[in-house]
Amino acid sequence: MGQIGKQATAQGQDGKARGARPGRQQMTIFLDALAESSNVAASARAAGVTGNAMYRERRRNADFAARWHEALCEGYARLEAELLAEALVAPSGNVKEATLKSRAQKYRLGLALLAAHRAAVRGAKLPGGSGAATQGSAKERLRAKLDAIRANVAAERGEPGDDF
């Protein structure tokens, strides 16, 4: 077997080194991709390493683990902002009620999944049925978030919040 056997065990079928530690540049590429997508597997592919190698590095390297956590939180914030922006676009033209209901359900599900993943990343318990975050309709929660954003913008501008 000799050299061929060693190469076969050191590399997988995809040609990526198994067990090898990712380099600094690979970790940077991975973290940048993770901050944009929150997708570990896709981020590892972008960096040219396996997801398992990145998870191993996270266990070994506390600094990398902290940067991973920050990138993942940023990714969730980006995804949530994109989802909220899409959910708040007013439908144009003649749209059927079933389409509107389906669209609203899709955005509620997306926001709920993001909330669950964010809570898991932060080590928090998932919101229960009696929590304030789960009460009210999705539309009411979205409006409350928008009101909070508007209040923050008004405060930064030095304007009263009600005039927005």
C-alpha cells in the first residue's frame, strides 16, 4: 500500500485534507462567509476545508470559537433583516388572498426558525408558549419591531419618536 494508502486516509473523496488544521486565511474566509450566510457547511466549502475540520478547530481554539460565535450572530441578524424587509414589501397588483396567506406563513416560519437558532447559539432556552415574544400576531410583532427601529432612528436624529 505504501504512499497511496497514506494519501487515501489523509484525504477524502472530495480532495480535502482530513484532520488537517485550517490555516489563518481559510479561517478568515470561513468566518466572512459564515457572517453572510450562517451556513457552516457552505462557509467551509468556500474556505476549501471540511465542516468537521472547522468544528474541530472551534473546539481547539477559544479565540476562533469566539469569532465564530460573533460571525454566526451577525449572520442571523443579516438573515433576519432580509426576511423582515421582504415581509414588509407591500404586494402590488392583483394578488390572491391564498398567496398572501402563504407568503405571511413563510415569513412567520422563517422568523421563528431564526429566533430558535439564535437562542440555541446564545445558549438560551427556546421561548415557551407563555413568553411575551410568542404572544400576538406576527403582524403585531413586526409592527412593534418597526416602532422600536423608528424610535431609535428618531432618537439618533434628536427628533420626537411620534413624528416619524
